Amino acid sequence: MPSKNVPITTPTIRLDQFLKWAGIAATGGQAKAMIAGGLVRVNGQVEKRRSHTLEPGDEVEVKGASFKLTAAPVD
């Protein structure tokens, strides 16, 4: 399945913040529950730390959907 590219405007982003930024989780509580429940994979590995730091090039998988972090273009 192809990944959806999600540009981030900072060099890094926390996993829980990314789930909200990308619209995968509606709230921080929902993001926390998804991560704690083992529903989130980062680069193919289950990640249970919501503070895990992501950077461009990382791939996040949730419920069969895949999201690839990219660096947002600089103005």
C-alpha cells in the first residue's frame, strides 16, 4: 500500500503530536490510547512511547494506513 506523504514544518515531531497533526487522532487522549494499545508502528516496529521523536523519512502505520513524514518546503 502506498504511503501518504505528510509534510512537517519542524525538524522533528513527537509521535503523539504527529498523530494529531496528520488527522489520524482527533485528540491527544485518542493518540495516547492508540499508541498504548500497540496500534501504531514506526518504521515497521510497534512503538508504545508517545514521546518517540519522528523526523522526515520516518514511516508511521496505523490501522492499515501508512504515512511518510516529509520536510515541508522552505519559503
